[in-house]
Amino acid sequence: VIKMSTINFPIMYINNPEQGKPIFKGQMYFGQPDLDPEIVGNQKQVYYVQEDGSLVAASQPILLSAGGNPTYNGDAVTLSITGEYSKSITLHELIHLVIVGV
């Protein structure tokens, strides 16, 4: 049995701590703990949780809406991942907001 961990509940909201506003169309990467998740070899599989509880494999980066929520087919979604992970959030290609081990 593989233990699944919800990344955040019910829908993740990502804001820019320097501005207090949502990260407009940012990108999120998830990977092995203490490693750079933007490197493909370090990435972990992330899943979108559907309303019926089923999981859909997500490709990275996970895109954020204008409101700072992860999206799938234009809708805000809950994400799930197995075990511990690191997370990187970018405002755009050259500005990295945070890398966190969870």
C-alpha cells in the first residue's frame, strides 16, 4: 500500500509573501526532499485529485491561475503526492520564489 499525502487542502493558494498578492500564472515543481525539483531527474509524480476522488497524473510544472491556485483544464484543483517532497515556485522563468523541503 502506497501512502498518499495531500499537498494542501482543499485547494492550495500560493501568494507572493513580499507583495501579499497571488502569484499570477506562476509555476510549481515538486521533487525529492532536499533536491532541486526543477531538475527532471529529481521530480516526483504529482496527481490532480478529481471531485470523485480519482487521481490523474500531472506533468510538471503545475501551472497557477491568476488567483494563485494550481489548475487542471482551467479549474482549481487539489494536488496529491507520495511521501515527503521539495517544492519550487517560480514567478516566471527567471525568478524563483521559494524552495521548501516538506
